[in-house]
Amino acid sequence: MAKKEARLLKGLQKVRTGIAGLDEVTNGGLPKGRPTLVCGGAGSGKTLLGMEFLVRGATQYNEPGVFVSFEESAEELTKNVASLGFDLSRLIASKRLLVDYVHIERSEIEETGEYDLEGLFIRLGNAIDSIGAKRVVLDTIESLFAGLPNPSILRAELRRLFRWLKKKGMTAIITGERGENALTRHGLEEYVSDCVILLDHRVANQISTRRLRIVKYRGSTHGTNEFPFLIDERGLAVMPITSLGLKHIVTNQRISTGIPRLDSMLGGKGYFRGSSILVSGTAGTGKTSVAAHFVDAACRRGEQCIFFAFEESPSQIIRNMRSIGIDLQQWVEKGLLRFHAERPTVYGLEAHLASMHKYIDMFKPKVVIVDPVTNLGSVASEADVKAMLIRLLDQMKFNQITALFTTLTASTGSLESTEVGISSLADTWLLLRDIELGGERNRGLYILKSRGMPHSNQVREFLLTDKGVDLVDVYVGPSGVLTGSARISQEAQERDVESIHQQELERRKLNVETKRKALEAQIASLRAQFQAEEQELKKLTEQEKMRQNGVSKLREKIARLRREDENSERRKG
Amino acid sequence: MKRKAGSEPGINAKPDTWELRLYVAGQTPKSLAAFANLKKICEEHLKGKYHIEVVDLLKNPQLAGGDQILAIPTLVRKLPPPMRKIIGDLSNTLRVLVGLDVRPKM
């Protein structure tokens, strides 16, 4: 505890601005009790930055603020910032904000001798004391140079003013118009040197991008890059994107693609959570449908999704997806799905990134779809788009958001190359291509890569049915890869051939059967014949026996007859 | 700190009264000098038809907003219209007269 306090005392104390991203870029906010110079050209957002600093201070950090305006009246300011959702009149009524309009008309003023700006000090002091202000904005104090003669007096007085503000412990923002060769037209940076923020509004290719850069910040580290920022209905938003690195943690959790067959192609489980998926393909190959399936699956799991559409309006996407049996409208109504459809040319790339960053921050989705990223190429160069996507992906990976990008590949050239060269950023890359065969175009899908999981190497035919996307095996046979009706006819042909074979077999079987029967009949008849012969033989044998019997009997008889003699002989002998 | 002078006719025929207000912040040398200079000029050129009001912003800081006072001292010509402002210690009489749109007495 004591240690912590000591550390706080050592370092510069900071005041959180409450402006999205600015506190990250400045590592904690503006220097407490010191003036900060915000400079930039006309329309770069200086006044809004100052006003948001006060409004956020009053509403979020309980620090009332005084806005000294040298250019616009309180009414004008109130009207101007109402579009950002700031209700100044309410804050003024509750004494959390005080707007003092200091107006000087050069033509009314005649200078005669020595003077000082004690009047301004008194007014400011009075305003600060009346609401107990902690924050002060002077916008744009350089108007004094136009309104008052004798700049040397003015310079001395301004120096005194900033010292006085410091002494009063006011965290102040001083705005200044960008000068030709200096940060401000009248060299305010000489007096306000603790923190200088430069706002820029550049137009490239007819598309403007606002950028913010911390020129210096005495006694503190800070982001040194130019950060894009946005001004929209929620105020200013600065993108501290480059502060992220390759440090995100990963999970092994897998989430369904929404297409069962695709899940099984991806090792049976689908994408990794927090991975980036690239769906590339030529026109009309069903990239959006793959995305819609993924969204549908995520919403079914109760996860929130953001769909950034750069080609179609939300209602068009919903209608089109309904035709393949995906009802996205229900998820929109349940608040699980949000669409953000914008033409890429509506603002610059950085602003797109900023707005996407902001929506992701606001909605905290689990799944983000960008359809298609290639359209962003129309507002910036390839390298810029790639840099932007790296930042966007970094942010999403950091937050464990699964991102699905679709890219349109030109029909000419290699399909394995994406226009913006973001393939190396993708963890899973699905390639959709059309296969032209037999006078028809069919869709094919294969997985070009999928980091960290086994995946199918097979081409699948991609069918858009009224029940969604279906993946079927393509015909791979001796005549090559066939899809669509060619596949069907080939399959039919094969079936025919098969049945002919079958019939032939049947016929042969029958044939053999008859043959066997004939043979058996033959055998039977032969056997009968044989039996008959045998029978006859038996009869003959018996007859023979009988005959022989008869012969012997006759011989006996003869013998007997002869014996008469023999006996007589024997008896005589 | 209000002074009123008589209303005898002056050189400047147009306006009858000159409503002047001098903003100061405490009794600083500049403030004192400005008041002395103003008094002298008025007595000399607008005798009898001027009216000076001195506002001390240290006592009434909220009054600074009304006339859009930044510089001290500031002399405001409330009447005759249009409103004019003269800043500084009024040491340059000629410029004060130009600022007040008063033709100097020959």
C-alpha cells in the first residue's frame, strides 16, 4: 500500500479523459493539473475533443469543467454537440459544466496604453469557483491575437494564464489552430509544453481520415504513432490498435461452422474459437452463404455476432439468406446479431477500422463477419488494407473473437492468391471456386489450409439448397472430376451399367440352373436305364443259375444212369 | 465611486449624455492611472454631460461577462451607441478621444 503510494507520487499523475482510446494512447490520460495543447487545422475536431473531455469528466469522473469558448456561443455549442449525444443544457443546469462565451470584436476596441488580461483571469476564476471545476478548456485562445492589439502584452499574459491555471491545479486543454511551419499559428506550444496532441484531417483518394498523434508528453511514455480516430454519435474514438502484439492466448475450443459436412472436413469439429477464417472465391460462389451459416450456428449457441457488410444492405442479406433456409431476422430481433452495412467509400480505411473497433468494443461479439474485405481495397492500397486487417485481427484474437472474412478473387489469375494478400493472416482458409463443365458452372469447396487441425484434402461440391448449404462428394472417376448434372448423369450411367451387369448375372444364373436341371434329368434317366439293365442282368443271372441247376440235375440223372454200370464194374472190380 | 457632472452644453452637439463605464481590478497603478486620465479627458471635452461608473471586478467578478471584459482596465462607452471599448490605462489622450468618438476641443 505504502509502496504503491510512493510509486504514484514519483510518477506523473494523470487524469482520465474518458475519450475512447485516448487514455490507452496516453497511458492513462492527460497530465493532472497541467495544460495540454491540442492543435490541428480547421475541422479537425479540436473543439469536440475539448468538449468531450469536459462532458466525460462531469458525467464519469465527477469533475466539473469550464469551457471558455472564444468562437462559439453556449447555444451554438450545445446544438453542435447534441449530435454526439451530449446534453450540455442538462449539465449546465446541474452545475457540472459552465460554458463561458468570450467574445471580442476587434472593431469595437481601441487600445490606449498599458493593459493586462486580468478580466479574463477574473472571469475564469469566478467560473471555476462557482462550480468547483477541475477541468478547463480554452477554445481557441488564439482568437485573442485577432481581437486584441499588442501581441507582446498578450504573450506575456498567456504565459501568466497558463502558470495561473497550473497553480490552480486545473487540468486544462488549450486548443490552437495549426500553423504553417509550427504546431500553432501563434506559437502556443512555447507556453504549453507538458503535453501536445496534434489532430489531423487528411484527404487521400478523396477519402478523409482523421488522425491523432501525441507530439510530446513530458514525463510520460506514450504511443508515438498516428492513430486514426472517429467522430460519430458517441463522440470521439481513438484507436490504440498498434499497441497490440502477437501475445494473444489461444484456446482449443472448437465451434461449428454451421455446415455439418464442413465440420467433418475440419477434423469433425469445426473452426477454432478465436481463429481467423478466410473464405475466398470468385463472384457468386457462395461466400456470404458460408458466412451466414456460421452466424446462424453462433446465434444458435447464444453467442453475439456482428456482420460488417460492405456490399449488401442488411435486409438484402436477410432476404437472400432466407432463400437458402437461414432465418437471420430472428437473431436480429433477439439482439444476438447486428449488422453494420456501409459502403467502403463512405470514409477512409482507418475510419472503417476505427468504427469496426468501436462496434466490437461496444457489442462484445464472439463472432465477427467482414463481407467482403476486398471491397475495402477501393479506398486504400493493398498494403494499407493488409495493415488494417492485421490490426483488426490482432484485436479480435486478443478478445477471443472468431473472425470470418470473405474475399473476392478475380476470375483471372491464381485462385490461391487473395487480392489483399491476407492469406497469411488466416488460420483456416476455405476456397470456393466454380467448376465449369459440360456447359454449366458448379461450385466446389476445398480447404486450402487449416492450422492446427487435421482437415480433408478433398474437393466437395457445394450445393445451395433451400435447406442451406450442402456439401456432397464430387465424382472422381476415370473420366476426371465431375460435378453438377455431369456428376448426376455419370452416376446414373454407372447405375445403368451396374444393373446391366446384374441382369447378365441373373441370366447366367438361370442358365446354369437350367443346365443343372437338364443334367440332373439326364443323370436320372441314365440311372434309370442303368437300373433297368442291372435288373435285366439279375434276371439273366438267375435264369443262368436256373439253367445251370437244370444242367447239373440232368448230368446227375445221366450220371446216375451211368453209375449203374460203374457200380457194377466197381463191384466186379 | 460615481461622479456626476453638470449638464452644461458642450462642443459635441449630438449626444446629451455620455454613459461611460470603467472596469478595473482592484486599486492597481494601471487602474488608478486610467481613472485619473479618464476624469481629465472628460472634464476637458465632455464637461457636464458625462457619467462614469467604475466597476471593480475583484468585488463583482460576475459582471465581467456582461460587457465581455478581458483586458483590464477597459473603458466601455455605453451611450451613445454603438458600444465602444477602449483598453489600456488611457494614457494616450488622442486615441481615447478617437475611441470615444469625441472630437477634441480646439
